[in-house]
Amino acid sequence: MSAADSNSFEKELMGAAANLAGIATEHHLFNISALKSEKMESLGVLAGGLAHDFNNLLKAIVGNLSLAQLDTEVGSPQDRALRSAQQASDRAREVAGRLLTFSRGGAPVTHAEAVVDLLRETASFILHGSKAVFRLNAQPDLPLARIDRGQFNQALENIVLNAAQAMPDGGTIDIDVATVHYDGVGILPIAVGDYLRIDIRDTGIGIAPQHLHRIFDPRRRRWRYRREPAPGT
């Protein structure tokens, strides 16, 4: 065998080995992907079962709260406490809804909703007992918006809670709502059309510059502060 034939054989052998390594790697990655898919499917089934059980418990709680309100004078301290418990139960039902959404693969379940009412209800609930207050400024005659109520409230709760905790000595959270037309010019991954725009501003301490790139990290909730926030963040 000549030196040229030997070099050619070595190249072919190395090429075959590289191909085999590539096939083995793809097979390994496929197995990992399949395993992750199976785990997510199992988690979805578990989440769906928990959500249904949780909803059944809530039905009993809400039913008893409604019966208790029938024997309570409207406007009394007992009535206010029961109404507060009713609101908390509604929030718990939304948490169960999020579990159901996860069990179905995460696709949002949208309905036409009066956004201003949800904003007022959620902000009032989150700021109860807080030194912070909110001002809701809404454009007159706003149309209904198709939203996933659970996901919408979850996002709003986090924003309002962070704003309140960024103002430990009190302050004002301004919430503005208006219609806006999106003409497709820009980077937003949405279709051309009319939308509701919600602007939320506070007078808090702001986000430290070194944490701005991590504000959407779900594992972190403290980028808002330059000092340690109150428990529950």
C-alpha cells in the first residue's frame, strides 16, 4: 500500500468515526428530549388532577361563605371579612385555572373581559393594608379585551406587588389604560390591529442597573430593590 493510499484510508476511517459520533450524539439528544417530554406530560397530568381537586374544595368554601353572608348585615365588619375571604377564594380559583392551563400545554384560554374592572379589583386586593395607593386613569368607553384572566392577573399582581414593596414608606402607583392601534412597524410579535395599552408607573426606588437584564428571570424576584425587600417578595 502506497503512502497516498494509506492517507486516503485514514481520512475515510476518520470520516466514518466522525459520522458515527454524530449519530450517537443525535440519538442521545433525542432520548433526552423524549424523556423531558414524558416528564412534562406527567407533570401536566398531575397539575390537572390537583387543579380539579382544588376546585372541588373551593366550591365548598365559596358555598359556605355565601351562606354566611346571608345572615350578616351588609357593611358590618363581619360582612367585610366575608367579602375579603370571597375575593381570596376567587384568587385561589384563578391559581387552579393556571394549573389547568399548564396541564393543557400552556395555551392561554381567552375570554372578552372588562380590563378596567380587573385592574381595579386586583390593585385593591394587592394593596390592601399597604401604605401605597393607586390611581386608575382609563380612557372612556374602552372596549372589552380578549385575555386569559389568570395570566393577566398573575402578571398584574407581580407588577403591583413589586411596585408597592419598592415604596416601603408609601407612594402612588399610576395605572393608565387607553386604546392604541398597532400598524406592524416594530418588533412586537402581534398582528396589526387595535389593542389596549396599560402603563404602570410608581415612585419607588427603581431597579439597580446591574439587574436590568434579569428582570424577566422567573427565578429572581428581587431585582427591583437596592436593599432587601420585605418578606413575601
